[in-house]
Amino acid sequence: NGEKLPTPGELENIDFMRKSIVARIAVKKGEIFTSENLTCKRPSHGISPMSWDKVVGHVAKRDYAPDEMIQIV
């Protein structure tokens, strides 16, 4: 039909292939999220990297350990 769709194998792996925004280094409560203290890593259970510009500039509401998924409220 000319429509491109993912294969069943691709659908099984989709959550493992996508990434989330995480702390690159320890971030303390009250610090501002920046490109220096954030990065993107697998898996995709957190905020999508597509929302990077919405996350940068927010204030951390709590402490984050390196590699911990970021949350904004």
C-alpha cells in the first residue's frame, strides 16, 4: 500500500532505543538545568530529548544523582 510501518521487531525495541533527559552530573535542589548538567541516555521512560528546550532553564525541585531521569512539574 506504500505506507511505511515499523516491523514487529522494531516495535518491541522502541522503548529501549529511545532516550530520556537525565542528569549528567549531580544536580542540587535549586540549581538551574543547563546543557552542562543535563544529557540524554536510554531508556525512554522519562522526558524525551525533543523537549530539551522546555527543560533547560527550569529550576531543580530536588536533588538528582548522575544518570537520574529529570522531572519538571
